Amino acid sequence: MAQIEIKDLSFKYKTTNDYSLKNVSLKIEKGDFVAVCGKTGCGKTTLIKSLKPDIMPAGEKKGQVIFQDKEIEQWDNATVSKKIGYVMQNPEHQIVTDKVWHELAFGLENFGEKSNAIRAKVAEIAEYFDITSWYNQDTEKLSGGQKQLLNLAAVMVMDPEVLLLDEPTSQLDPIAASDFLATLGKINRELGTTIILTEHRLEEAFSFASRVAVMDSGRLLCSGT
């Protein structure tokens, strides 16, 4: 059984007459690393955001998104927010606290986790992402690559089953981008997290992806290895 199944999904924003997604159908298995590609405006971002209720765009939707045998809208917000993580394109837009350690703890605090559990999980994730050396730094003093890695770590501290990323390297220099994509490969390989990534650095992304989905003008042209 697919972890995520998209069935004949169409979507139109309120401000436009044309559909941004047109009868898209796609099955994503647990542990997949799916690279979604296509030129700007083809519907990649709309597709990604349609897989997570709290960032789902407003507009006219047809079709279904099934997550673990249940329509995505039927999940309660707290549960699905933990199960499906999301990393934005711009590193500056996702950080909400002033210190690295607090950014890592912020999500767990919002879910009411106990202090001891938060400290243990934050320490574990900081070690995994090798960010212990800047654990106490001000977030505003981090480089773009460090900020995006922190965003990723702050999502992964919640133990999501699915990780959505919308062109996460577009604001990064080539070295930071390569390191970030390699980290995604490590997460997928070692933790078994399902990853769905939109990306323009295709040569590097393809080396980690198990599957590729190609979009054009709101349609899914093809998908496969």
C-alpha cells in the first residue's frame, strides 16, 4: 500500500482561471526519495503544498490526496504536522527564534513535550546534523547554508515520516547546496524518511533520488526511476 497516493488531483487558485494542477496521479511508497522537476510555473510548488494541510493553498481542488489510507484533510492538524515535515525555499523565512538550540526545541515545546525529553531529543538531533559547535549561536549570525541546515534539523527533531522540500538549495551557494542534498540522502538512507523534493540542481538531486516525477503546465508527464 502506498504511503501517499495522489488521485486525479486538480487545483486552481482563486486569482486565476487556469488550473495549476491538472489531473495529477502519483503513488509514493514509504522510503522513496522523489525528485519533482520541471520549469518554473509547472505546478511543482502547488503539488508539494497540497500534501500538507497546514500549508495547503486556498482555491478550488478536485481529486484526492491519500496519506496512509486516509484523505489528507481527515487527519487532525497536530498529528499530520508531526508526520509530514516541510522545508521552505528561503532559509530566512522559516527560522522563528533567536538561538540555534531554541530553534531546535521550538516545535517540541509547542507540542507540550516534557523538558527532559526535549533536551535529549535536541542533543541527539544536533549531534546527527553535526551542529553542536554552533548550538548556542544567534540564528541571525548563521550563513545561508547553516540556516537551511538548521531548518532541516528543526523539522527532523519532530521525527516526521515524510519530508517535503520546495527548492531548498535555490538560495545557497554550490558547496552549501551540495552538502545539503547529501544530508537529505543520508536522512533517506539511514532513517528511512520519505523525501519529496522540488529542485533545479537536477544532476546532484538525481544521484540521491530513487524516483523522478516530471511536470509541465500543471500535468505529470511521467514518473519512474
